[in-house]
Amino acid sequence: MTALTAPLAARTVLRTGYGALQLERLHDRRDEALALLRRAVELGVDHVDTAEFYGFGFANDVIREALRPEDDVLVVTKVGADPDPGGRLPLRLAQRPEQLRASVEDNLRSLGVDRLAVVNLRRLDTGPGLRPEGDQVVDLDDQLAVMTALREEGKIGAIGLSSVTLEGLRRALPAGVVCVQNAYSLVSRDDEDLLRLCVAEGIAWVPFFPLGGAFSGLPGVTDEPAVHAVARSLGVTPSQVGLAWLLHHAPNVLLIPGTADPAHLEANVAVGGITLDAAMLATLDGIRSRSSNVPIG
């Protein structure tokens, strides 16, 4: 069995947390959203990932109401995009230093706190998603300068990076980086060198799209026959196998799967108790990796 906890920003957290993006599916059922977060806490979840642009502030608003100080939940947010309710996509890029500062202030306000424990700087250098254009092409050093200033001011506690390249992380190391969020799964393992650097530097690896398949053109973990075979042998779901593989793959992996369904939440948290033996891991490791570096938009 893998370790159930791992470090993040001077804390030790359960390796399966909760990603709040899916809360927006409960926008018209607020009581269910609140109950879902309370259930997560009951299950031991103490790491929640969010952003102001999740549901145009709805996720942060629910987190503010549902979580209590005594729950001691580490809430991690991100900047680099802002809500855009009237846009073609539900968000717009906000990469410039003054926009990053404004986004931090927005998160402070919507979460109702004086300090954000961890803030991920969402770059757009790699993985599926938008790519910056025009004045949204901003040098990483300029972004890190404002993030470091915000940390010195006490508005954020620690800095993470998202959608960053190996070279970008190396450049950022002197600023102090506690976590990296990149698209990564059993079927999209482009970032093995980046993951190894994170292990060496004691940086948490927090993969988004941990089961792949989030966009058209991306491979999906649950499409793999080998994943289904392992799931049948263990009496678990293919999704649980995909998540369990991540926990077995490296000791610094923290999961933030999102869901709007309480039963699915329980299944995700139960992944920490799934043991993959050497033969299963060899079978899964043999699955071909395909790139997740797909521009969207």
C-alpha cells in the first residue's frame, strides 16, 4: 500500500484531495454543493483546489460557507485567468502582473480570508488549453516577481506553478515553488523529467486531467483494455485504477479529482487504499503514453 499522506506547503495532507471545478454543476443546488464539501471533510479530505473562475466565483463562495477554521483544510487557488461569463469560453486570460495581483485580491475576497495558503500561477506553456497571445505573452520572471511580492506582503503563503515546462520550473526554483499542476495521467506521461525534478526538490506533483480525455483528441485512461483488466481483478472501477496508478507512480503525487456526486467522491477517496502489485504496475506502465499538448480554442 502507498503512503496515505504527503507534504504540501509545510503541511501534511491526505494524498487524495478535492478539485472544486465540478461544484459549478450544482450551481442551482447550493445545498447539495455545501453537503458535498462537508462530506469530503468527513472523509478526511484536507486539501481543496479552487479558482475564482470556477463557476464565476460559485466554487469559492461555497468553499467559504462550507469549510470551517476547525476543519483545517488547505485551500489552494490559482491565478492566470479570470471569469468571463459572456465570452466564448467561460474565462479569459489574465497573465499580466497587475492582473495576477487583482486575481489574488479577488480570491481573498471571495474566499473570505486575509491570506491564501497556496496560489498556483497558471502558465500556458504546455498541455491542453489556450495559448497566450498579444499582451498576454508575459515573461515568467515578471510573473514570479509579483507573486513573490504578494508572498512578502503576506497575501499568499506559498507559490505553485501550473502548465509549466521543465525549463520554466528550473527558472522558478529560486523563487520557492511548493507544487506543480500539469496535465498528467497514465496515458499522457510527457512530463516524466519534470516529475523527477519535483521529487528531487520536494515539490508536490498535483496532476490535473488525471484520467486524461478531458478534451476531444486527448487519450483517456478508461479507454485502455489493460486498465479494465486490472480493475476487474481488484473489484474496483477503471477510474480508480487510473488514480491509484498515479499514487503508486511517485511519492509526491497529490490527487485533486473533482465530482458533483457524493458516491463518486467516496470512490475517489477510497483510491488511497488500493494496492497495485508489481505485475499490475508492469502491465499499466506498459500502456503507451500519448501527448496531452493539445491547444484548445
